[in-house]
Amino acid sequence: MKAIQDFYQEQVSHCYGCGRLNEHGYQIKSYWDGEQALCIFQPQPYHLAVPGFVYGGLIASIIDCHSTGTAAAAAYEAAGREMGTKPDFRYVTASLHVDYLRPTPIDAILHIAAKANEISGRKVVVSSSVIVDDVETARGLVTVVQMPAEWLTSFNSR
Amino acid sequence: MKAIQDFYQEQVSHCYGCGRLNEHGYQIKSYWDGEQALCIFQPQPYHLAVPGFVYGGLIASIIDCHSTGTAAAAAYEAAGREMGTKPDFRYVTASLHVDYLRPTPIDAILHIAAKANEISGRKVVVSSSVIVDDVETARGLVTVVQMPAEWLTSFNSR
């Protein structure tokens, strides 16, 4: 099954969080099931906040990219279009909110579920939840807006 | 001048964002002037969102750690105590909010200014601003709470 990010155009696939062409980055993957998107991520041992627990900035980063991906998939779904068809639905983050409910253990697999609460014009609001062993450790609420069309055409790859 | 993070105890200096002992991390530094804290950060060329602009997750990460540091410095200041004196003021993030006002250029030095809006009991609210060439590109609002005392004593270094 292709991830949402695998449909991104090459010139917008260099993101440190989710770009498949960024060899230094996290390369997160989001999978759409028709209603919501799931991201599974295993932190590295050095992605620490304090020993034993995952760095909150990493959690915010995953939520950020997973939300822009979820928005794209939800927009295609709402439009009744296949993912990857033109013109592209691609989003950037306008605001990011994360509530850290409890420490997230580092020796664990993170499951991040996200869904679009609202699609209105160029804007999508995405809520998400970080789950470790059936326990919710963080919650995200992200507002994204469609990328300017020129971003999808005018960039040169680096 | 010592950075706020240089006063952190060894067992809580492994953070991926600001731990001086995390060789894989960002190792951000925050400098306190008595009223606010300044962090100066140069992104790496691969810290991209789209080519030309800084990854929002990195901005969120810097805001996160810079805010916990600012809270510590502000709490010492409010208590009339020297930084690093015992018992430690050390904070973890309860909620993180970032508004991305405009794209942040990647070939630039980021200046992040932060101050404590409110100190109440174990909680501090910190606002921050990311400035590049005198232009504000992002704004943070972070609520932090004092670390449980046992976190400062019971961890083993990794």
C-alpha cells in the first residue's frame, strides 16, 4: 500500500519530517483508510526528552507532517478523486497545537491516528492522537492551508 | 556567558532539542538577560519544509526547548535566586502552540526571543517569537510545568 507521502511531487518531497527524498529526515509515512490516516513511528534511542521518554519536539514534528498528509488524503476523498491526481492537494501548516498528556516511552512504537475535522475552502483542521500500547500520550490539533500553486511548480530540487 | 541549559543537571541534559550531552540533537542554547531569553539557531541545509524554507517541526522543537529554558530562568529570577541553585527549577511541556506567520528562509539565522507571561505555582506560560532579518515568521505559546522532583534524581544517564 502506498503512503500518502509517496504521492507527493518530487519538488515537495524534501521535507525533513516526511520527505522521501530527505535522507537526513524522519521520512514519516501516513496511510489512509478512507476515513483517517495512521502513522507508525519508532523513535531512535537518542530522540529523548529525559531518559526513558520521547522528545516532545519529535512528537510535534510527526503530528505536523502527519496532519498535512491527512489533510491531502481527506481533500482527495472529499473531492471524490484518486490520490495523486492533478491538480495536487498539498498543504502547509498554519498553526500547530500539541497537548502532552503524559510522557511517551522511548522504547515503544508510536501509533498516530489523524482525521480531518473540517475542510473549508483551502483550509483543513486535523485532529490527531498519539497512542502507545493503547494509551494516549499526546493530542494534536493542526490547521493547514493549501500550498500556493507556484510552490508546486517553481522549486528546483536540492 | 553561560546558557540556561548549561545549568541543567547532567541527568536532564540528554534532550534531543537542548541537551548538551545529546550528540545527535540540536543542542539549542538560551541566554537570559533578566527579562527575556534569546536563542540563536542556524538550521542545516536539510532542515527543509519545501526547498528554501525551514521545516515547521524544527521551529516547533526550538520553541519547545527554548520555552522550558526560559521558564526556568524566569522562575529563578522571580524567586530572587541564582540560576543553578538548588532545588532546581526545571520544566516539561504541557502544551505547545505555534502559529506559522510566513515561511522562514533556510539560509538565515533564526533569532527566537521568549519571555514568561505568567508564573503560577508549578506552571509557567511562555510566549516566543521567531525573527529572521527583523521579520517575525512564527510565534509560540507554550505552557510548561515543573518536572516531578524524582525526574531530577532518579534517572540514570544513557
